[in-house]
Amino acid sequence: MDIRNFCIIAHIDHGKSTLADRFLELTKTIDKLKMHSQFLDQMDLEREKGITIKLQPVQLDYQPPFLKKITENKLEDELTYKLQATNYKLNLIDTPGHVDFTYEVSRSLAAVEGAILLVDATQGIQAQTLANLHLALEQNLFIIPAINKIDLPNAQPEKTIEEIKQLLNYELSPTISCPPLFISAKTGEGVEQLLCSVIKYIPPPADNSNKPLRALIFDSVYDEYKGVIVYVRIVDGKIKKGDQIEFMGTKKQTEALEVGIFKPNLFQKDKLETGEIGYIATGLKDIKSCKVGDTIIKSKIKNLSRAEPRDQKSKIVEIKSLPGYKEAKPMVFAGLFCKDGSDYLKFREALDKLKLTDASLFYEPELSQALGFGFRCGFLGMLHLEIIQERLRREYGLDLIITTPSVVYKVILR
């Protein structure tokens, strides 16, 4: 297949967003006049703080440059020519690096076949580098190590390469990794070679086009006109505009009002096929009908959980739901209350919509004698709490009171 699905994982400030910018420029996905730094960081908060908060998919169309390579192995020459003579659809997911947004990373990894492990040559292996690598290996992804910032005077690429070798042990396991590449995401050095390595090493998706539709929801947003828009990876089959679909988890049925890909804005297409990453506009106004990790099927096809009469079973195609994701476990808890009590219903609606874009957010109703009705919310860390508070203020116009954050603790009575 001419599709490659991959993401970039790294510690915070190791250059993921800068590398994504170079990919966008190299593949001419974005017009030069519209290009700016951190292009895939769509939120103002991300640009202000200089960090990635939300995962962001984008499809890159790319044909590798023709590099004349003469070897004694004719099969290798033929393979190299085939790789270079094909236009590829490269589905990239840019992920956050901060530990508070690890759930965004884990969801991205379940939608791809490979990952670029980016390591800063001036800092070497960091905590989140390790954590994200373990998440990728759990998903059996192919790893392409890339040593970034080699243009800086204090870079130590040789030391970093030794750390990566020890970390990946790729000499013993060439099936999970290739030799590290040296790049500078800022100057563009080595970036084209890295993109060619993605095509060469990361396996294409399995060709399951003849199977019934199964699509994994890895993210979602709410649109006032199109309703819930789900971000999906098409695992089996295909889907086109107007198809009747069903969410296996909630049993909700609806119509695919629109399907398309990310460029990185929504770009409408006639259909999405096996292996592609794209979006489906569902038209649903009931936000709780859609859950991240759920499986979408065509509604005429029944799943295994339904009891059907024996004489009808032969006509039914049985489909198992995809594994989905583990629930995120909140670490920090705080009470959130509106300064104006009349905003409570608006606050609840805002949390429902925010939960669509941030599946790691936990909340439940809470009543305080002093502050009135509010919600007890769970977050993955203090930065996560700060970002949610700021998004509620900016995107929904809510002025909130936040109680002192605390963690879960156990009291043992003697």
C-alpha cells in the first residue's frame, strides 16, 4: 500500500513541532505564504506556552526524490526504484511531550504503525522519552530514532547515539528499529532522509479493504453545525459520505454527513479507505453518544453482543469491537465552581464539550455549602489543571473559582 501512518514522540522541547513544520514545508502541504512556526499547534494557548497540548493529525502527500543507487543486489535496486516511483500518503500525528498529556500520546500510538523517536542531542534521553518509547513498544510499533539539534555548538550526537543504542538495543532487535539518523529540525538538515526512512522502514497498514467497516475513534471535537466530529483510523473496510453508521459502545446510530482527511484543516473527500486516518462528521448533538476508543461500524451489520434468532444468524456478519484504550487515571483533584451561580448549566455543557477534545478529563457534580453547585474534577497534573481552567475561560467565557488542588490519599486508623 502507498500509505504510512506514524507519529512523532519525544520529551518536551526536543523539537517535535519544529520537525512537523519541516515535514509540512518539504511536502508542500502548506503554502509558503501561510506557513508559520508551530503550524500544527492550532490553539493560542499552545503557541503562547510553546508546548503541544493536543494531538494533531495531518496527511502529507510525498514522492521520494530519485536517488540513483547501484548495488550488486538487483532486488534491492528494484525495491529502491519502486519506493521512489510512488506517491505516498503519509499520515502524521504530532503529539504532546509533557507528562500531563500522555493520554494524547497513547491514543495516537494506537492509530499508527510506526513512530519517530526524537532525542535532543544537547540533552540526551529524558524521562518522557523513556515513557513514550515504552508506550510505543507496547503497541508493537516500528521505531525510527532521530537525533535532533545537531547544529547546536553544545550538541553531543555521539554520546546520544550510544544512549539510544543501549535504550533500544536495536542491534539485537532490527525488527523494531533502524539505525539512528542525525537531523536538525531547525535548519532542515537530514529531514528528507528521515521522511524517506519513514517510507522505507515503517510497515504499510494491512489490506483489509474487503472486510466490513471497523473504524477506531482516537479523538473528537464538537462543531455547532456538524455536531460531533470524530477522528478515526479506518482499520477494516471503507466508509463514504451518506453511509449509515453505528457506535458499537453506545449503540447510537447516525449518518456520516461528511468524511475527509486533515490538511491539517478538515478537507472533505468522497470516502475513506482501509489504513487511512481521517474524520467523520456525525451530526450528533448528544455528546455522550460518542466516546474515544469506541468502534464505528455500518449500522446494517450486527455486532456479537446482540442476541438474534437462530434462523437469522447465517445472514448476519459478526464483528468484534476494536480494543480501544485504557481509562486515564486522574492524579490531581480540585473543585471548580462558577462565580455566578446562574452559569451552572452553561458550565456543565462546557465540560461535556471539553471532554470530547480531552478524554483524560474527569468530572462529577459536587455541592459546597459555601460555593454552591459545581464539579469535582480530576486532572493528570497541575499543568493539565491550568490548561483546562484557561480553556474554560477563553473558549466558553466562564469565570471560575478553583479550590486547593489535592491528591487521593489513604488514611490508616490505629
